[in-house]
Amino acid sequence: MKRAVLIRLGTGVFVLFALLAALLEISRDDEIVIRPAPVTPEQTDLRQADLRRCQALGAAALEDPSCLDAWAEKRRDFLRSDPTSEREE
């Protein structure tokens, strides 16, 4: 009988800790704010024009140095870990 009481007591303590952890997590007030990297419309237009030109080239774009540069820049922008940092040039 004492064993059953200990099991119930342990279960109750576990449930209380789980509820406390859930309440603490809910009460946290930290929001992750993701801000887009500052890009001027002129840069966007030039990049989009380069990417469209490369798309129109088809397979020949794989050997075009300007297309390779445009894709590398697009990859850097996409994979950049800190959106507020300046672009590497």
C-alpha cells in the first residue's frame, strides 16, 4: 500500500512540475523579430533583371560569369544569418 501512495505522490509531483514549466513558458514575453535586409528598389530591379536574363539563357547561363555572380549574390542574400548586416562586396 505504501508503494501505491509513493507512486501517486510521485505522479502528482511530476504533473505539478509539468504544469509549472508550461505556465512559465507561456508567460515568457520574448518575441523573435525578423526584419528584412534593407534593399533599395533599384538594387532589386537590377538583380531581378539579371536573374530573368539568366533564366532566359537557359543552359547557357551555367557558363555565363555574370549569371554565376548573380546567383551567388542571391544565395548570399538568402542564406545570410544576420539580416541587419551589410552585404559583403
